[in-house]
Amino acid sequence: MPTFAYVVKDKAGRTHNGMLETPSRQSLIELLWKQDFVVLSIEERQAARRMAAWSAPRVPAQHLVIFARQLATMVASGIPILGALDILQSQLEDRGFRQVLKQIQRDVESGSSLSESLAKYPRIFSDLFVNMIKAGESSGRLDEILDRLAGYIEKTDGLRRKVSTSMFYPILVSVLAAGITGFLVIVVVPKFREIFTSLGGQLPLPTQLLLNASDYLRRYFLAYVAVGVLAVFAGRALLGTKPGRLWFDRMKLKFPVFGPLLQKVAIARFARTLATLVRSGVPILAALEIVARTAGNAAIERAVMKARTSIREGVNIADPLTQSGMFPPMVTRMIAVGEKTGELEKMLSKIAEFYESEVDAMVSALTSLIEPIVIAVLGVIIGGIVVALFLPIFKISQLVTG
């Protein structure tokens, strides 16, 4: 609902101003006339409201789960939406989320539906969240759909955290390894050069190569940093374009080890999201559009949007998904069977459960495999530097004792 700023005069000639949300400019004028005001100006402030909505704080998934579950419990108990929102916003610890719920409560009081009020805060409530609430309102099963929505958020957020955790450790260790190696080569190695120069003689080949590498890195360190910064900015600019993002997302699915994991995550998310929307009564075309936007991968998004177009033209979902090459044959065949038997939601749920268990197993295997590999690589690099530095000293000791 748009917000209007108005300036009016009363019967005594005093000027008043304020802001009010109304369905239209004309409805605001009629409301002010009924109060015997003379309207001087009315200005729509929808842009400011939209900016405030986009600047709303991000809310953790756990808070959304609690919000959905508690609202579902209160609605099922017969508490009106306004009363439920009042209770929820009064007990929230997150100040930003509490302010948003207060505004949502005001919107519902002014006549907006819950789904319309939530849609004004896209940073907090996704299209999937809003459309499922809308389906719950139209079907009279809001409490059931809120509970289902909470379960969906828990599962998808749990899947995301598992993958993030599995990747965090090797990335952290790799960064530490690079930092330690850089410190040794740039700071420590040059100090040993002075010792080796005072000793004289020919240095062993590994030591000479290490010293050359140290000189090279120190000489061109700033150039490497500048190239690295430029590469980051160029990469971000490339990923900001549709062709660049599509190419990168396709390449991600082909990465060794992590590519199959990312593909399984994308398929699990696709199946879980579509199953939840279909089961909640969201129309299939709207559901596929939401699934495409929440896929997290441009290649998967493109395949889903092609499937949406084919349905609009009277074709099934499975064929364009098969032609995209993004989905394994088992997935597309199960979807085809679900379409033919009228049990698409059931088949999608089975696909989601299967791939979520696959992700669990793969994450566990990767975690146990990557840890010793990273430690071994780190040991080889740092151990090699230490050995190269001490080789001349060992050689001198042998000459002295000999």
C-alpha cells in the first residue's frame, strides 16, 4: 500500500501535515475531506518506503524459523493475526526484526493482508515465504503452511551450513599456509642469505632456488598485490554479467571433488523448494519461477525457466530438464513419473531426501579426507623451506667433522 505525505488546513486556518498509508491518492483526499480539511498538497512517498524496506536488517534463518513456528501455533490456537503479531514483536530480542514486525502489524491493521505486508520486506521474507503465506491465506490453512515453511527453512539452512562448514576448514588452512609460507620466504629467508654469504662457497641447489624465489617475490611483491586486486575486481565485474555468471556457475559444477557436491546441493534445494511450493498449493508456473530465483546457480536457474516456458506451451517439466544436462537421469525420470501419476510433490520429496542424504555422506567423506591432505601439503611446503635453509649448515658441519 502506498504512503502519502499530505499538507492540509483546518477550519481555523491552521496548517497540518502528516503521512498516511492508503490504497490510493483519491481515497486519502476523501478521508481528509470527511475530516473537514482543505487539502493543500499530497505527495506519494512509496519510493522512500521501498528504500526503507530494502534497507531492513537481514534476519538469521533461525529467527525466521522461530517466527513461523510461533505464528503457526498461535493461529492454530485461534489467536487473530494482529494479536499474534503483537505478541511476537513484543518478545523479540532482535531490535531490527522487532521494528519490522511493528510496521507489518500496522499494515495489517490498515487493511493489508499478511502476505502483502511481508512482501514489502524482500530482504527478510523471500518470494517463497510470501507466496506460501499467500497460498495459506487463500486456502484457510495458514497454520499448516507456516509450520511447513519453518521445516523447509530448517532443512535448507542446515544443508547450507553443512556445505559451508566442509569448505571452511580447507580454505582457512590454505590461507594460513599461504601466509606462513609468504612470511618465511619474504622475511626469514633473506636473513639466512647474510649467513650464507659470510660462509662463502657454493650453495646447494634447493637453497639457491629458494633464495632466488625470495628475491623475486620481494622485488615484485607490490606488483603481485596489484595484479591480485585487479583480478578480484575484474572477476566481480565478470560475475556481475549474466553470461559471466552463467559460465562460472557451469564451471563450478565441473570442479573436481567440489563440483559433484555443489550439483547435489543444487538438486536437493530445487526438489525441496518445488515440493514445498506444490504441496502448499502455489500454482506451478509461479512455483517454478520462485524455484529458479532461489536455485543459487545460473545454469540450474536457466534450466528451470526453460521448463516453466515449456509448461506454459503445454509440454511437461521433465523433457526440458533432461535436455539441459544439469539434472541426472534418475531425477528427470522420477519427475516424469510424478507428472504422469499425479504425485509430483511425493516424487520431488523423495528426490530431495535422497540428495540431502548424499550431501551428508559426501560432506563427511570430504571432511575426513581433506584434513590429512591439507596437513600433508602444509608439512611438505614448510618442511621443504626449512630443509633448504639448513642444507648449507649441514654441509659445513660434515666438512668440519670430516
